[in-house]
Amino acid sequence: MKKLVVGMSVELSLAVPPLVAQASPADDLKAFQSYFKKRFPDVPFDDFVNGVYAVDKGSRAQWEEIEEFPPYEIDVEKGEKIWNTKFKNGKSFASCFGEDVGAIKPRYPHWDAKEGIVRTLEEDINACLAGNGEKPFKYKKGKIAQLSAYIAYQARGKTIDVKIPDDPKALAAYEAGKHFFYAKRGQLNLSCADCHVYYSGNKIRADILSPALGHLSHFPVYRSKWGGLGTVHRRYGGCNKQVRAKPFKAQSKQYKQLEFFHTYMSNGLKFNGPGARK
Ligand code: HEC
């Protein structure tokens, strides 16, 4: 297995990006997914939702054992309680999201044409609280991640199908997210794509790098390193810090646009959240 020598990115910068500027989102999606299918010909498409465990047989058995007694189980139960707790005004999360919990997750992220922004699940959880006179949760972990885990759990098996509307503003948000994904950053001068596309399956320090295809199927994630749950924006912040770049805030415009692009790239895969990772 090749090792990625951090700081020496000569080989990385010579890599041909699978996505070209001015391509339509549909073209991007096709190129992105076929890249991974070719790179990992032995991995069945549906298995990409399992992240690094889809490409690293060595750690898979251990992870499967963990999944037998999932560390996020208690959080899912706590999330269900949060869902069922009435607000002081007598309303509840169902008043904002509808009664069908399993239908919620597949609606996110989405383009809000009225506001001209990308909307995420976590953002709408807090909008629901604020709209009902309740105190918003902290983004990244804790209650928001528990509620999000319950919502994710109810959507297991549903298909990821993010829509990029044919609206110049929505396309611009998509392009911004795509640019974020391919832009080099931090003192190490590495992009998300360097690690999770071109070097996916290779080792960096003690870790094998997961393919970006399937990244958004299983959030929020219980990480042993965190000793708890975290949202995808918490993970984005961690990955930015790894290259010694300043992370953006959870639910910042930058991370929401990134999530828009990043989730769209996994269209066709099935939700399997919450997940468990190292
Ligand atoms: C220096 C290499 C590196 C860079 C650059 C990097 N990451 Fe990561 N990332 C990792 C490592 C290592 C892990 C943990 C192992 C794994 O699952 O890939 C990880 C994990 C993740 C995960 C969790 C995967 C899962 O299955 O739960 C996501 C999502 C992610 N990265 C997204 C990003 C995004 C988006 C960017 C760009 C902002 C980025 N990463 C940049 C190294 C990197």
C-alpha cells in the first residue's frame, strides 16, 4: 500500500481531476462515481456507504463486531425522546417536519429558492426550535446530533437523491461547494479530493483514507475518537484542521455548500446512518 507523504504533493498535483469546470452537475456525478467504480472494482456500489470499511478488509471485521452492539444506540433513543418532547407552546418537531420521521432525512440538503440558500437538517432543527420560542441546540454534537441520529435511523434504506435545481443561484452554490472540495488549503496544501479521491484507499499516518463516494450516507457519526456523536460539519472542521487550515463554523455558508455538493455526489446510494467510525 502506498503511503501519502504529507507535504510532498507533487504526485497529487499531477493527478487529473475527474471533474472539469463548466460540466453540469449530472456530468460531474457520472464522472465522480465512475472514478470510484474503476478505482475500486471489487467494491459493490452499495457498499461505498461503509466508508473506509468498504475498501479496507483489515479493519472491516472489527467494525462489524462494533456494529453488533452499536455505540450510537443510546443516542438514537435519546433522539427519539427529544423528538417526542413537546415544546412549551404545546407544539413539537413534528409540527415543523411532519409526522413521517423516515421522510425527513432524504429531503436534505436542499436548495431553498425563496431564501436563496442551501438548507440542512441541523439548521432546520434549530429553526424549528427558534420558531417555537425554544432555545436552539449547539451545532456539531449533543442534542442536535442525537435528534439527527434518530431521524437518520428512521431513514435507513432510503435513497440519497439530492436535487440541484436548474436555477443560476442553486448552481452557483453547487459550484462553490465543488470548488471547496477541490481547492488546496492549509499549510499542508491538500484538498478534500487529494485525500478522499486521488489517495482514497491509501494510508496516511495510521489511517486508511475513505473514498468520498458514500461519505454522506451515515451522518451523524459516533466516533471512538470523539467518544460520542458528531455532525458532518464537525467532521469537516476536523478535516480542515488536519491540513492546518482554519476550520469554518458549523452551518457556515461554506460548509453548507460543501454538503450540498458532497451529498449530491452520493446520489443513488442508500442512507445507513448513524454510523460508527474510529
Ligand atoms: C490529509 C488528508 C485529509 C484531507 C485533506 C481531508 N480529510 Fe477527511 N478524513 C481524513 C482521514 C484520515 C479520515 C478518517 C479515515 C476515513 O474515514 O477516511 C477522514 C474522514 C473524513 C470523513 C468521514 C468519513 C466517514 O466514513 O465517516 C469525511 C466526511 C471527510 N473526511 C470529509 C472531508 C472533506 C469534505 C475534506 C475537505 C474539506 C476532507 N475530508 C479533507 C483525511 C483527510
